[in-house]
Amino acid sequence: MTSIAAGHGDKGRVRKSFGSEIILGALLSLILTGIAIITLDPLLRFIGLSETNPGVWKAAYQYSIVIFIGIFAQFYYNLICSVLRSLGDSETPLIFLLFSTVLNIVLDLLFIIVFHLGVIGAAAATAVAQAISAIMCLIYAFRKYPELHLTKKDFRFDISLYIKHLKQGIPMGLQFSMLAIGIIVMQRSLVSFDLGLDGVMVTSNPAQNGFGAANKLNYFLMCPLSALGTAIVSFNAQNLGAGRQDRIRRGTVKSLMIGTIMCLILCGIGMLMTINGAYQYVFMSSDKISQSSIHYGNLYLYVDLAMYFLLMLLYVFRSGVQGVGHAEFTLLAGCAELVARTLICTFLPSIINGGSIDSSASVGAYIALCFGDPGAWILAIATLLYPTVRYLFGVKPKKEN
């Protein structure tokens, strides 16, 4: 919405859009915090954590509570950075992201090592770093961009404007929620690979540790593709507002070219990091690293890295369609991802293994689990083909009044 207003050159609409986002952000953050705290215990049980293992359960519960309380900081940090990107400023959000990351590390060391706050300190460090970054980013935005100098009338209740924002924001938010749920389902299925024949977890949990470290590397490698998607949303929305449909088409083609180059580079980096499980020494303590953890982690990376071109297509198509005002298709893609990942991770490993899963399961069963990601990407891309062809290449974007 803000990008479209900026593309129109309408500073008044930019301010009203920003004011509406601040109000909606406060309400949604409050609601989400309440829901998250109420449902935390059932969610922990769903992924296999309960009070039967009190140490792990307590740590997970305490960490999650602090993170949920800090939802306000996370929301407003992301909101202000998104507004800056909407105005064409992509460098400042990167600078504040780097600042937030460094500050988070410093506060981690302070709260955990000096104050001995444990997992609570780790969560608090994240929340405090995001809050400080949000405040500093807000001060910068107000000083740098006169069009963000809000007045009382910019906060005036406007139900039609709120609905427009929610129509765009809720589908995208639900899409990310469904992605997170799909990952939780995947993690739940993964736990079975660390179960002994007696139903007790094997020592060191190699499958969970290896997959966890590989997933962190995978997340790091995905960041450039995610950034490309973020840029596409703002680019398409601004050009939609300016009436430059031709640039939307050309931008999509160039994004595919840039994304392909990114995939080649990222896959190369990822494969190098799998040598002797090098990435595990970055994300795990040495006492948790074993040949088994490296085996599990590398298999997951081999499957995902080989399919990164699909992930790139998903980011380009989904972000492009979102940018031209058709968030309903991104929600549909999120549903497709959830369905595919859930079905694959829940049933395919057992089918391949010929029975229930435990630590003696076949390699093929674990590879089947790893295909939860590519399978989800393929089905999501399939749901986005029609809107991509029609609204990005055919360019019939939704007009904003």
C-alpha cells in the first residue's frame, strides 16, 4: 500500500498508510501475543516437548514467553524497514539489520555470560536488540523523509483504509504462518529418527542436531533470495502506482536472471560448507558433532541445494504477484506449501521405510523427509503459474482506488 502511494507520488497517502500501519500493528501485536502465550504449552507438546523432560521443556517455555512478549519490537522494526523499502531506500534497512545483529550478539554475551540469565537472557537479547533498532530506525525515518512526518489526521480512523491494508497483509502473514507450521510438522517427524527401538531418545540426538545445524545454514543461504523477493514486492508496487506495467514485466525477467546467478553461487557455497560438516562447527558445540550428525545434516542440504532453482522461482513469482496487489494467490501458495510438506513428512518416510520410523530407519526414509521442502516448493509454484503469467507477463495488475 505504501509503495503504491509512493509510486503515485501522493505523500498524503503515504502518511495515512504509515499511520494506519502503526495502529494496526499495535492491535495485531497485542492479539498475537495473547494467542501465542495461551497456546504455547499445546504447541510445545505438539513438537514432542512436555514436562516429562522438564529441563528442555522449561528452557523452551521460558525462551518462547520472552520472545512473544517482544513481538511488539519485532513488528515495528520490520514495519519501519518495510516502509523505508517502499520509499526506495533498501540500504538503510540493511544497515540497521547489521546493527541489530551485532547488538544481539553483544547482548547475548552480556546477559548469558555476565548476568547468567541462560535462555531467558538469549531471548531478552533478541527482543531488546530489535526494540533499540526499531527506535533508531524510526528516528532516522522521521528525520530523513518529510513524507513520514505524521499528524493527528494521519491516525484518524479510516475503516476502508484498514481493510485495504488487511486484505494485503493478512494473506501474506498467514502464508508465513503456514510455512512455520509446515516446518514444525517437519521437525516433529524428524524426532522419530532419534528414537531407539525401546522408544527412548538415543544419546546426542544426531538427526535433530544435524538437521538443526543444516537448517540454520540453509536459512542463511536463503537470505539473498528472500531479499530479492522483498525488493520485487516494492518494485512492482511502485510501478503499479506509477502505471508502468512494462517495467513490471521487464523486472520479472531480470529478477529471474539475477535469481539464477544467485542460485549457482549459493549452491556452491553450501556444497563447500558440507565438506567434513564444516557448517556444524559454526552452529553447534563440538561435543554434539558426530559422523551421524554430519550424515543427517549433509543429506538434507544435498536435497535442498539441488532444488534451489525451484525456491528462487517461488520467491520471484510469489513476491511479484504480491506486489501487483493479488495477495490472495500468495495465501493459496502458502496453503499448498503446508499441504505438501505435511503429507510428505507425515506419510512418505514410513512408506519408504516399510513401517514406523526410529533410529534404524533406512536412508531412503530420511531422504523422503528431506523432500518435504522441494515438494512444498513445487506445489506452491504450480498454484502461482496462472497469476504469474496473467499479472506479471500479461500485466493486468489490480488497480488501487
